[in-house]
Amino acid sequence: MNDWRIYRGVGQPHDGVRRLPEPPPWRDFTRAQDDAPTGSQDPSGARRLGVRRRRAENYAPRPAEVDAVNAALYLRRPLLVTGNPGTGKSTLAYAVAHELRLGRVLRWPIVSRTTLQDGLYRYDAIGRLQDVQLERARGVRDTGGNGSDAGDGNRSDARDGTGNGNGHGSDADGRADGGGPDGVDRDPGIGAYIRLGPLGTALLPSELPRVLLIDELDKSDLDLPNDLLNTLEEGEFAIPELERVADRQPVVEVLSHDSGRVAVHGGRIACTNFPLIVLTSNGERDFPAPLLRRCVQLELEPPGEEQLTAMVEAHLGEEGVAAGQDLIGRFLDREPGEVMAADQLLNALFLTQHTPHAERLTRERIADLLMQRLDRSR
């Protein structure tokens, strides 16, 4: 069919959606794991860096960007990256992880309700209490109502809301006294109800530093930047729920953000290699001086012709660069101070490239629709 439109606005149901082409590479959420950058096992990295992996290999960062990344690596300090939307702030974290083979990027997107607790760990006390009550009820049924109850000393109770009791045997932590031969809790106890957040996972002991992207910190509540200070400075944090049982369970396995279960010793997590933490900001607010003092700061300029060409080639190939010269030139020739994101250019190039049967005026209208300035007053 010559009509590129799927939705026609005629109100008659049809199956035209099956004619949709493959999604843009940066929006393909089903791409095979083999297409991820070598060694990263990170499909989101493939979407950001390009399925051809050429953006990371061909992209020529400015000297200031290279220096800032290396300073953050050497000093074990967070990297605070500011700049307009679409300048590649988040992509920088994926490019570093790809080149240095640091594995999957941990991502912590920030919203106005985000707290430090969200980044460190979450404890599901309600779920744990419910499971303890269900286990008790099951035990009562199995013994015909004569099994040990919460007050006979053989099972701990959950009157404090956390399931911490004083009984012996199988307690509310869900494990038999003694645990495994190595002291690690093998049964689903309290550790089954604790999941580390992206920041908590980044601070786990590791042979190589992890890469953590704290995205759009300027969207946070006023308190979060200050709340981060101690953790960023010390590289460690405590899990009080595990500290309280450390005498009985010195090692507890908890759920990590991305890699299954990990062992926590003594209720504390302390990094052995400080992660590369990339904090991004669109410049919508100022940060307190104590945070700025702890960070290496980098201001990203809008991408130039070389960076844009590498980006288009990474996602759309050389044919995309050849067919999109007019749009690339239009993007570069925008008025001083006019804000547009590079992914707007990619969207326009992809759609015009996949609508070859559309009229020229239609293609230009599509480009105008997708490449609107972001700083336009409403």
C-alpha cells in the first residue's frame, strides 16, 4: 500500500497495525540479548548506544568530558553532569560502562517523591508479618489445633509488627537456629523481604566498580541532595533490620537490584570499589554547596556535527546519515539558545525514512511535528 498511515481516523476497525515496521532501534524492547554491547549484558545500553555499537566507538567526546570522567574515576567521586535535555548526559554513563566493561548500568530515576531509602533498600515488613501469620495458621491446621503457639516459647511472635520474638527453634525470621554450616541464612527469612535499591546495589563489595546513573536529580525533593551526602562520602550504609538480628544471623542473603541474592555481613554494606556515580541534571534547580563539593562537575554542550553524525550512524546506519543530511543541517542551524534534543532528530529521521510513499509536504509536516523546540513558552 502507498498510504503510510496506519490510523486513518475513519472509525472503521481494521488490522492495519500489522503493517507497522520494526520499531526504532532505541525503542526496541524485545531485541535479543546478543545485540547488547559485548560484555555489558545490558539491553538498555544497546538502545542508548546503538545496536551497531558505533556510537560508543565513533563518538568523539570533547576533552572536557574525557577529563571529567577520568577525574571522577581517579578520585572516587560522583560525576555531576548538567546540560539541556538530549545532550547525552545519561548516555555518558552507558558509554563509560561499555568501554571499561563494567557491566550493566544501575539506573535510579528520580521523581519528586524519591527518598534516599528508595535508593538504598526497601523492607517489606507487612509482607513478612502476613507470611508469619499464614505459616502459623498452617501449623495449627497441620497439628489439629494443638501445635505450638506464639506464647509457648517454641515459636517467636510478631507482636512488634516486625515478627521479632524471643522464642527459639523456627522463629519469625523464618530460619532454624544455627542456619547453614557457613552461617549464611539459606531459608527464606528476613532477607527475603529486603531488596536493595540501585544505590545500595552499587555499594556492594565488588572486584570492579559498578556504574550507577542517578537520573534527573533536579526533579527531586529539596531534601534528597542533602540526604545523599553521608552515603556518597562514606561509601557505606546500615540496614537496621539486619543489625538487630546480627548476633543470631551474622550473614543474611537479601535481594539485590539486578543480580539475585547477595550476602550482607553484620547488617552493613560497605563498598570495596567506589562506584562511578553519574548524577544528571537539566539545570532546573541549584544544588547545595556540600553536594557540589563532593562531585566532579561537568557541563555538557549540545552535540555538534561529529557527535550527531555518529549518533545517527549508530542507530540508523550510513544510509540514515546520507538520507538525513537536510534534517541534520536543520538541527545544527537552529537559533542560538533554541533547545532541541538529539532524540527528536532521530525520531524525525526514522519516520521520514520509513514513509517513502508519503508526499513531500507530508514528510516536512512530520519533521515539523517532531522537531519542535523544547523551550517554547506555553
